[in-house]
Amino acid sequence: MKVNIHELKKKSEVEIKGVQPITLKGVNPLHPSLDCDAQVEGTVTKVGSRYVVKGIATTVVKLLCDRCLEEFDCPIQAEIYQRYSTNPNEEDEDIFSISGFEIDLEDVITEAIVLAVPMKWLHDASCKGICKVCGVNLNKQSCQCDADEIDPRLEGLKNIFHPQSEE
Ligand SMILES: [Zn+2]
Ligand SMILES: [Zn+2]
């Protein structure tokens, strides 16, 4: 998604609205490179030689549930805020320089989406996960295992490593 800064010659603000295809790397082990489309809405405001891009990017990212390991669609909404400058002597490192007449928003949108991906991925807050004993997906099937059952030989170790876990 590109913004032509010539559009800001006569007015101080332009709206941006469109779809930015992005590629996410490393967020889903099944898809090392994951393509998705981000819907972007926002504004570009001109302040002297600087341009401020503000907006919201929304997309749906395929993630793996941490508990049941099933793939699910996770809606993501990310805030975009980035300043740019046409001044070649700009000293502020947080301000990206514009070369040419265009601001390319792809990297900024991709980064915002990556940062907005939650640390803990659950397909549903009530996901029952996988039985640690027999491995069935407990959301789909039930089993007869007692998941809390711990081999008595391991019980001693558990207390060494997690002395508080016996509450
Ligand atoms: Zn799950
Ligand atoms: Zn089981």
C-alpha cells in the first residue's frame, strides 16, 4: 500500500483505505511464511517536512491453538503509527525517511500486525486441550484417563521443582 505524497501538496491530510497483502514469518509453525490481507484505514497528515501515518489494520491470522494444537482463525487488530520525513538531515531515528514521492506502508503494517499477535494462542478460552496421557483432542472426544495422575516415582521430582504446586 503506497501513499503518494504529492496528494498532500494542497491539503494537510489524506485518507488511506485499502487492502495490504502481508507475509508473516514465524507466527505459525505449519506455515513458516503465512500470507494474509490486512484491511487498512487511516490518515496521512502533513506537518512541515514530516508525514504522520495513523490508522488501524485488521486481518485474520491462522494460528495454532497452544492447548489443542488445532489451527484456528485469529482476528487481529493493530494500531499503526509511523512518522516519515522528506528532510534528508532528519536526526530522529524513529522517523523514517521518504525516498521519492511515495510512502510504502507494507513493512509498517506487517510489523504492527506481528506485534498484535497474542503471546498465548487459544482457539477458545475454554479449550480443553489434549489429554497428556492418550493424546486425544478433549474438545472432540473424551477419554478415561486421569490426567492428574502422576507416576509416584515422578511425584518426588515434581515437589523438588514445584514445591508450591501442592496447594
Ligand atoms: Zn484449542
Ligand atoms: Zn486420555
